[in-house]
Amino acid sequence: MKSYLLASLTVLLACCYIGTAFAADSDAGEMEMLVFPEKYKAMAVSNGGTISGVVKFEGDMPEKKALEITKDEKVCGADEKFDESLVVGEGNALKNTIVYLIDISAGKDFDKDAKVEIDQKGCKFTPHIQIVPVGERLTMLNSDKIMHNVHIFSKINKPVNKAQPKARRKMPLKAVQKAEGPVEVKCDVHGWMSAWISYVPHPYFAVTNEKGEFMLEDVPAGEYKLGYWHEACGTNSKAPVVVTVEAGGTITQDFTLKLK
Amino acid sequence: MRIRTVALLLTLFGMFVVLSLIYAQNAPEASEKGKEVYENSCAHCHGTEGRGDGAAAENLLPKPRDFTRGLYKIRSTETGELPTDQDLFDIITEGMPGSSMPGWETALSANDRWEVVAYIKTFYDGFKEAETPPKQINLSGKVPYSEQSVETGKALYTELGCIECHGNIGRGDGTSAPDLTDEWGFQSWPANLTQGWNFRGGADTEDIFKRFIGGLAGSAMPAFEGDSFPGFGLTAEESSRMIELDNKDEMTEVEEEESAQLYEKYDAAVDIALNLAEGTELSAEEKQIYDDAMKVVYEKSWHLANYVKSLMPEKRPEPAIGNNVLRSQYIQGELPEMDNTAWETLEARYFPLVGQIVIEPRQFNPTIDAVNVKSYYNDTEVAFLFMWDDRTHTTDETDDETGKTLEDALAVQFPVKVPQGPTAPKPYFLWGGRLPVYLWHWKASAPEQVTELTAKGINNAEVQEAQGELQVQGTYTDGQYKLWVKRALKTDDKKDLQLDPGVFVPIAFSAWDGANGDVDTKRVMTSWYTFVLEPVPSSKRFIYPPLIALLSVGFLFGLRAFVQRRNSEEA
């Protein structure tokens, strides 16, 4: 009887173990994604706090990788273009890092006047990282007056691959309803063009500038998980930094990232 | 102790039930039959989990579809929508020309095919979650084919940027073509629009229309949906005026006002279209604006589909066998040079190419469809014009894997000695064996030169010591190679083929597309076909037949006279 018990226990434990292995597997793909709260309530925030900081890169100064312009040289090749997946500035400042609050459930509303646009200029997407509020339209501008196509590799929302012919200057895209990101945006006509967008449910997202700086304002007082995402350096979704924001206070949280 | 054992057992049993339930949730709902058919017929390429990673997938391009993403190229539905069941059924039934996907009409019963449809849908949850049926593309309002429509479509082809990938006249040779990848990062060549028989989802005007409006999900081909069109919401005249104003370096005040007004109308219509797409109810007035805008868009799309249809022959040419063997036409005097219009009066013969899969390295995914050939000869020489489509002009790429130089090339193969009679053995079709072959080897890097080879096997070719007096011209324009070769019918070299009118000569081809990794044995080719210098009808036909006729008549008269005389004698 005892040995029978032991055997069934072993089998069950093995099953559980295999089960967790599967769970870990399915997690692997999501590790590189942003983490969103299940619900978010917009409200007026008064006397909120501020989280600011600088993101730096640790490692050898990466070489700038010039992009190979294979067509439309006149428009695309007017100036030299570089790969933007890793842009490190003076003092190791890391540009294009998303810094955000992972677990905020109530806070300020989106700035309705902010323009949610990506321009296609000189066969380059500007900005390289764009935050798109869920339910808002992302507008694709075509300053180049040449053919582009907007190819958004969504997996949770419906993927988009929409032509933007040369005379199509300003093309708003259908708003999406599910938080997702970051997803890559490409132009197949000019294969080197790449940008990342994130459809987000709340406005506490910042993207670092050339100096690696970010700032999250009007944060209601409380304790939050602070996350980051960088195209080449990955995320800290598994072990985010916990910060405590005081009403009207400012806290500083810097990050140092390495290549993933 | 006993109670504890029972409790433990019960707990374990409980855990077992819970675990079973968790796993059972992932089990497909489709019937066992669908799974069985799928695993027998589909899984080798598409994988048991539907990820497009079956055992055979590695060697295929285009890759077998990964069903777990719900991205289907061939749909009757709008962009972003899933395919209908009928779409999936049709693809399974008819297969996808130009890819490795065969049609299953004869191999699987209709019932089995429907079972497979149900089963592959279980690989993607979106099918189950969808609350409404996918929105289908509206096919009403088809514009009939006419020269006028084709003309309008041609202008749109340029204006909308089709050229970027599909090239000036549709041979899939646009400047973006070499860099295109699909959703999974694999090379994805744009369609050669002059070869409708290779269109994955068929080449009827309706098919073209659907691909254009709905895009090919998971590929680089975008959807040209409603407001992709510049001037959406404007009449055709208004939108051309808008574009015209856009292209002006400077506008007058009046023009600026006009442009602003057009843009206002345009933006309003786009807004309405997006509202509708996002699920907002439209007012009657807005609905009218939307319908009018879509009418213009659909009309333009039909024109474009008609133009694309005009680029291809009505059906795939017949291969050069039977009545279609390559017949070199006799002419007196000089043979026409490459750009002489005399070539246009000849109909080309079509030699379909297939991947070389006998000897490693093999080519499983050919990119060159066929070589088309015309020929003239005179009393002393023969000239050939070889034409084949290749999306890229490659002369000196380096293969990442082998370090070998990749370039486009063509080889024309003949036996050294023409087999005497139809049952006499020909050399092995793969560049000969015991019986040698005589080859013309042309490379894109030296377009004015053909090297004569003698080969006794695919890896056993020798450059002939005596290079004959071949005249050669080679060009590459708009995705097509043209190679013109002229040679004497008779040469002094024993290793050359000697040509006589009326003799059926075996001929075969090999071609290389450098951009597709073709090099050495990795190539596309044909087996043996036949060509003949069409014999000149002899001028003696004006002498002998009348003579024979005359003699016959004379003989008959003689016979009659003889019989008459004998009859009268008897009487």
C-alpha cells in the first residue's frame, strides 16, 4: 500500500513539475513585454508626486551601425541613418527606454491634447518609441511623399499592414481596445525602417531622451512597482523596483542597463 | 493512520482531477476524424501543433502556414479579419500554386476536408472568440474589363506604389523586392504579376481584387483598404486635383484655399470610416458619405485588378512538347539581331523549369518559372533568343553559407551527337554521363559571352579548348533576361553539335537565380525537350508533283485506249 502511494505521489509530482515547465515556457515570450494593470480608473490627481531619473548603459560603448539605404536614395539617403535599437549618448545615457508604473490602478487621465503621431521622414520613423493610449488613434504622417506601408506586428490586437501611398500624407489608424506592447512597426518598402509602439491603458509611461532622462508626474501617493523596457536591454518585469511616492514629493530612481 | 491514508488518497485524487481538467481545456474541440486526417496529411509540413514546423518545413519556401497566429494570406475577407470556413476549404481543395501546398480535391473527400478546416481552426483561439462572422469584401460593382479600365488601372499602379515591389511592368522586380520578409522573418518574394498561374489564391480578376483590398496577412503585401487611397471621400476628379495641388512647389492663395477645402472633406470622410471601423453608429448622412467614398475606392480597385489581369496571358503557356516543339524558322539572308522586330512575329516556346533535387545541394524552392525560346536559321547559321524572368539582377553576391559567388546564369544543353532515331539513347539529362553533352554557359557578369562546355556529369564539365565563333548579346530589363546567341550550323570542332535541317535535336536548360542561392548543382532545370530546324519546303515541289500527275493521267489515258482497242477487237 505504502509503495503504491509513493509511486502515485511521484507521478503526480512529476506531472506538476512538467506543468510548471509549460507555464514557464509560455511566460518566456511575455517577459519582454510591458505589464499592465487589469483595471485603471482615471481621476483628478492633486498634489501628486514625481518620479524622475536617468537610465544609463553599462558596457562597451556600442558602435553606431549605419543603415544600408537600398532604394529611394534621394529621399532616404539625404543624411546618414543609424540603427536605433541601441542609442547611447554622452555619459552612457541610454535613449529610448520606456520607464513606467506597473501596478497603478487609479491616477490621472491622458493628456487629450498630446499628438499621437509617428512621422515617416527621410525613410525613418520619428519617434522610434511611441506610446499610444488605448482607444486613441495613432496617426501616421508621410512627409516623404513616397510610398510607405505601415506594418504593425501586433499579436494581441489585430496586426495591421496598410499601404500609405505617396499622396497619403496623414493617415490616422483605427484605435485599438486592448493594451499591448511594445510591438514593432515596420515599413516593408524600406526594410530598414523600424519603430516600436505600445498601446497603454494609463498615462504613467515615459520614454528616455538623449540624456537618458525620464519623468513621471502627478503620481498619486503610494507604493508602486517601477518597470522599464529597452529594445536591446530587455525588461525588469520579473523583478521591478519598488518605489514609494509621497504627496507633492519628488523621488529619483536611476537605472543601469546591460545588453540582454 | 487509516483515515490519514484515505485522506491523502482523496487529496491526490482531487489534484489529479484538477490537473486533468486543466489539460483537458487545451484539447481541441474538433472531431477526432479531423485530427486524424490532419496528422496523416498536413502535419508533415504544418506540424502536429500547427506551428508550420513539420519535418518538411525546413526545405520549403514559402514556409508552410503557422496556424497558431490566425494569419491567412488568401481570404475573401477584409484586412485584419479571419478567413471564412469556405476560404480555408477552398485553399485545401485547390492548393496554392507556386508553393508546395498541393490541392487535396482528389486525395481527401470533401467531408475530410471540412473536418480539417474545423481542426486547423482549433490552433488559433481567435476563431472561437470571434463574436461576429468575418467581414467579407464586397464584390459587387465589378467594372468589366476594357482598354479604358486597364489604362486607368495602370495609372493607379504607379500612383499607389505597386511598382515598389512588383516592378515597372509587374515582374516582381521592384526595388524593395529582395528585402521583403514575412511575419516570421522568412524571405517573401512579391508576385510576378505576369505569371498568374503562380498566384497562390488564383488569378481571376475577383481574386486579384480581393488580394489588393484585403492584403495578404502575414506577408509584406499591405491592404489597400478604403482610406489608404489618397483623396478618400473625394470624387475621382477632386482627388486628382488634390494630388495636383500637392505636387505644386508653390500655391496661390486661391489654390491654398481650394486645397484646404479638399483636405477638409477628405479628413472628414476618413474620420467617418474610422468611426465605423471602431464600431460607432453612423448617421444617415455619414453613411451616405462613406458609401460614396467606398464606391470610388472600389471602382479604382477594379480598374487596378483589370490592369493586373492585362499583364498576364490568359492561361499558362503549354510546355514545348508535341505540337509545340521548338521549331527554328528558316529565313533567307542575315539572321535578326536581338532587338530586331522580326522576333516579335515568332511565338515563343515555353520550357517550364523545376528545382534540381537529384544531387546535393538541391533547390527545393525555385524562383524562375520557365525559359521562353524563339529561333531562326538560314543556310549557314542559327540564332536563338532565350527569355526568362528573374526578380533580381545578381552578378556578384556572396553566399553566406558557402562563401561561393552567386550570380544569375543560364545553360543550354544539347547532346554532342544527335541520337539516331527516336529510341536511341540520349545522354543523362543532368549534364550527361556516359554520353557527353555540349553546353552553352552564360553568366550575368559577362553578358556578351557564352562559354562552350563538354560535360559527362553535373560535376564533370570541361571548358572546351576551342571556343567557337558564338555571337552573344545579353540584357536584363524590368525583371527579364534576354539572351541572344548565334552560331554556325556546322563547325570544325568534333566536340560541338552539328546541325542539319529536319533533324530532331534534344535540348535542355539549366538556370540559376543568384539571389535565391542558386550555385552549381543548386539550380532550376528542365529534362530533355526537342528542337528542330524546320525544313524548308523544297522548290522541287513545283516540278515533281505536276510531273507525276501528268504521267498518271497519261498512263490512265493509255490504259483506256488499250482497253478500248482490245474490246473492239473482241467485238
